[in-house]
Amino acid sequence: MFEDMSETVAHNPPGLHYGVAVADLDRGRYSFVVAGFAGPNRVLSWSGGALRDTAPPELADDYRQAIGVAAGDLDGDGREELFILTTDTFTGPKQFADRLFKRRSDGGWEDLFECPANQSVQNLAAGRSVAVIDRRGVGRYGFFVANHGRPMCLYELAPGGALADLAPPLDLARTGGGRGVLTLPVFGSPHPDIFCANEQGVNFAYRNRGDGTFEEVAGSLGLSDCEEHARGVAAFDWGGEFALAWGNWDGPHRLMTRREGHWKDEATPGFAFPSSMRTLIAADFDNDGNDELFLNHMGEPNRLYRVEASGGRQPPEFALAMLDAGAAVDADGYGTGAAICDIDGDGVLELLVSRGERAAQPLAVFKARAAYPNWLRVCPLTRFGAPARGAVVRAEYGGRVRIKGICGGSGYLCQMEPVAHFGLGESHTVDRVTVTWPDGTAVTLLNPGGNRVLTVPYPHG
């Protein structure tokens, strides 16, 4: 399916790269932000037919051993802040704190953790993933950090403007082998939940009660998976509802669907087959109207599956079909992270894969040969005009209802573009789009068409 487009990276030396996020750092212009573990972080923006590194020195920060990255509007100014998760050890305490970069009025960047008022709450634990969540639906985001061998953290702005770790009072400060994190309303309400895929112990599933507080429900829902070593996690469309998939390092991978309040593993033997999986991405790469699941691996071939409806029953049955990933098999790649974005604006997603844990390797960029020409991209905004991460978009077309979440964090160490990308398959237009924000507010748009980017502001008044 995929072709190698790595030549579009204008400067692509080998390196030890880790997490990737797609961030809105320039008011509507998306960039791939790549964490540099033994070298600078990179901010890759599309310009002149190529991905060019536009990272200023503050963000490049080439001595902090970055591993994970996520973006979100922390303070409600309409601009996304950028959290760079660092680590100098495998687990437990670490020497250097994470970074939380905010854009200054002069265009430069400052690290909020270096402000005297915030130094007492610096994260000095070895984290693995970071995600953003608007837990109260107010348009301001907190950064949830999945630490390894130390309590989880949730950083928000306190009323006085200082950072506060709210994980302890919200009972989120549990200790586990934190790996992948996903923040979307996957447990039955419109309010964003937190799913933390762990290794060396149970997963954590925090269901939002609707008021910004949480209850841990992994055991009662059948999502604990306590004997495995999780990595990447993603939510994907399963008949108009969210399903969950995550990979376990050298263990069986999971594909979980909700059945009458409980979750059931629907993974086929081929999908579940153990492998050295890192990041898992759900997206419609070829615009055929079905999600594909891309499994990025460390030192072995990557895998690609299509989630497709089968038979004429209502509701339809779904099946997994393994696909030829083409150039994205990347059998010799030491995959560490990956993210998706239609970075060149042609309606087909690009897949950027970071590589290099075991040996320095350049970044890889792949693009699918789209089987169908039609698509719709939906960009919900918060009440402050920033990407509404955690919002949910439903699209109705061709007699189907499809669902996409605006990514707050997923994969592993990573964060996808803040856009709901729908391939339309044999349809030419969409009949109806419904956007639901993290506070439960919803807007329905009739006949939005196709082959366009639909920006949906928060409905004031």
C-alpha cells in the first residue's frame, strides 16, 4: 500500500529518534515534532515541497534526552503548548526534568518548569508517554504523564497561574509500568477518559464521571491484561463506536470491543501474534472508508490490517484483513514512534516513522497509494480557537456511520494530528457530520460535502 517518501525530509541524518507529535505551533499550520534522544528535537513543517526543520534553539534542546511529546492549549490562549518528556534512566527517578514550552509574546519559547513557582512540581520520574485531556470540558488542557516505576502525573494551571500536579487529589497518581496513553471518551460518556497501557502489571482505565473526576474501571471492564507488557494503544471505528487496540511487547496484541458494558478481545490469531511492537496507529490511509491498523516494530517487519465490514447483517460483522504494507514494511527499521498528518494538504495522510533506538537511523516517511479520491477532514476548535483534542466526530455517508476521535495522545510516546480524517470510499459526499466536544456540547452539520477541510468552531451562545 505505502510508497517511501523519505526524500521529502530536506535534512535527514541518522539519529536516535523517539516519540512524534503533530502540533499546531503556528495557528493552523501543523508540524511533526520529533523527540531527539541523542540529538536535537526536530520540528518538521511543510514548505516548498519538502519537510524542513524549523525548530528554534529552545525547542531543539539537544541535551535533554527527549522520548515523548504532546501538544495542547494549557492556558486557553488559543495556542498549543508543547510538553517534551525526557528520560535519562529506564525506570524510577531521573536527573533532568521534563520540558513544558509556551510561546512568548515575542515569538520565542519558555520552559514553564524552569519558572521558580513551578520547580517544586517538576517531573523527575522516568516517563514513557504524555497526553492532553480537557477533563472538565472548559477548553483548557492538562498534561497526563505515564511514568514508569513512579506515580502518574497530571499537570494543569492552578488559579494563580502556577502549575499543579492534580494526579494525587484525583486518585490518578498510581504507580505502574507506564507505557502508552490514550485520552478519549471510550467508556460510555461524551467526557474524555484516560486509558494507560502498562507493562509489568495491570493497565489503568480511568472513566470520567462527567465532572472531571475519575473512577478506575480496568478490572470491571476486562481491560487489565495484567500478565503482559503493553506498548502502543489506539482507538478506532468499529461500526460507529470506539474499539481499543494495543500491542504487548513479545506478547499477544489485543483488539477490544464493547459488548453490553464489558470488553471482549476480538483479535484474530494473526493480529495477536507476538512481536516487538512499539506504536499502533488507526487511520484510513487509502481513503477506502475503512480504518487500517498500522503496527510499527523494532527490528522486524511492520504490519498493516484493514478493519472491514462483512456480510449483509445489521449491525454488520467486522473482520481484520492483513494487507501488504509495501515500503512501510521497513523490515530493517528500528521503529520507536510514528504519527500521521496530511502534512502536504492533498487529502491523503502521510505516515512519519521515527527510528533509531538500537542504532542511529534517519526518519522515514510513507504515503499510501489512495484507492479512492474522495475524503473529508474535520477540525473542531475549542472555545479559544485551539484544536479541540478529545472531541469526537461522527460522519454519515454511504449508509454508514463512522467515528473518529481528535487525538489527545495515542500510539506510544506519540500524538496524532488534531483532525478527523474520513476517507469516503465510493461516496462523493458526506450527508451529516456531528461534532461532540469534551463538555458534551454537540453540533450537527448537514451536507458538508467532500474533498475539503471543515473547520468547526465551538458554538458560543
